[in-house]
Amino acid sequence: TDRYAVIGKPIAHSKSPLIHGLFAQATGQDIEYTAIEGPLDGFADTVRAFIAAGGRGMNVTLPFKLQAFDIATDPMESARLAGAVNALKFEADRIYAQNFDGLGLVNDIQRNLGVLLTGKRVLICGAGGATRGAILPIAQQHPALLAVANRSADKAHELKADFAAHATLQTGGYADLAGESFDVVLNATSTGLSQAELPLPAGVFAPGALAYELVYGKGLTPFLKQARAAGVTQLVDGVGMLVEQAAEAFEWWRGVRPDTQAVIKRLTVPLE
Ligand code: ATR
């Protein structure tokens, strides 16, 4: 039995053990997948102890995504551009690192929701870690426009500079969006976890737009309520992204692609 785990703090509510358990069952892979609550001041030691005990790979969640980057010997492009890691693979003395969050997001939007990003006007709200992970996979689909808006416009402008070699971004504050509309609007701020509303100008949602909250399992967040009030009918949360990033990690580790549909269905919580 090969051993895998998710590490974070807190970790009790992580769905990763359930998701990977279902993947393993469905694909007949003999793995064990557990949850590890990492100590804030001993992340690297915890990972090394897991490797010494036969660990083959790990998922990494908050607050360790940056520390996981630091211990990687071989960060892949997805991790280098995001500056953060959500999956590790251990082989001999190497620690390979990936960030599958953005790819999971794009796969959910295109394959599961049937919205192709090519030629679309796409807006990402927020300029933190979640946005960093999403930019490259979205840009690779060649949207007509990829805009990043943030409360602190400077942080959005920093992203424009950081990604200059890989993506052409329109960046600014929320007020700068006045008069523009988008086919796909993503909330990658942390407001899905609080009750704050984003100051989105009226008209930001184009007719027939998709409103996507990256947070999962919080029901109708302020962002989704705003979108609904603006007439958006396609409102989704991040359950599909969660399962799709897990599928990418599972395939990277095991060489087998698990089916995601049944698992997404099982984890989906109605928005209200
Ligand atoms: P993550 O890694 O989850 O993206 P983060 O790096 O802390 O988290 O980024 C949080 C994002 O949520 C930022 O874009 C932040 O905006 P600022 O950079 O201007 O702080 C955004 N955010 C958090 N609370 C917000 C609020 N009440 N209104 C608007 N944006 C908010």
C-alpha cells in the first residue's frame, strides 16, 4: 500500500481523503490517503518524516503552500508561476512540486460546465494566491481578454508585471471596470469566507455570464448573491475545481485518470 496525505492547518474538514479514497476505489489503486495537521513551525520536518515512513506524495493546503514551494527540489512550471504548491511527489531524494488549482478550475469550467474560455472576456476578482494559480491555465485557453481586478489595484498591477512573459493582463481596481462586461466572472478573493461584498460596477456580468465562486461549500456567498441580483443564472461554487485538481494530482501520482463526475455529484451541496 502506497501512502499519501493532505497536510494543512486546520485540516479536519478537508475533503481530500474522501475524494482520493473514492478515486482509489473506482480505479482499483491500492493506496492509503490520510490527513495530517501540520505544526506551523515544523512543516519541513513533518514532510520529511512522512517521506521516511514511505510516503509517496502529498497535497498541501493552507497555510503551507508557500513553504511547500521552498522544500521542493523540482518545482514544475505551474508551481513556479503560482509561487505556491498544492501537490508534492516524492521519488528517491527528489521532491517534485505542482500547483493543480488553476488547471482544476479550467477543467471544471470547460469540461464540466461546458463554457469554453477561448475568445471569451474573463474577469478574475482578487490578486492573491488563488489568482496567481489561475492566470496561466486560463491564459493558455486564449481568452479575448483576461482582466484582474483587486481592492488594492497595485497588487493587481504587480501580477501584470510578474506574468508579463506568459499572459497579457488588464489590471486595476473594481471601479476601473465601469462600462465593461465579462462572459466569465471568477471570485478568487477570500470574501467567499466572510460576508463582504465586492464593489463591482453594474453591468460587469454580460448577458448569459457564468459567475464562479472559487470557495466551496459556503452556499450563496455575497459574490454569488450579487451575481444573481444582476440576473446571472449560471452560479457555481468551487466543488468541481476541488475535485478536478485532486484528479490531476491522482493521475500525476498513479498514472491513472479517475472519473470526476460521480465524485463531484457526491460532494455537491445545493447553493441554497
Ligand atoms: P488567497 O491566497 O486565498 O488568494 P490572499 O493572498 O490573502 O488569499 O488574497 C486575498 C484576496 O482577497 C486579495 O485579493 C484581497 O484583496 P487585497 O489584496 O486588496 O487585500 C481580497 N479581499 C479580502 N477581503 C476583501 C474585501 N473585504 N473586499 C475586497 N477584497 C478582499
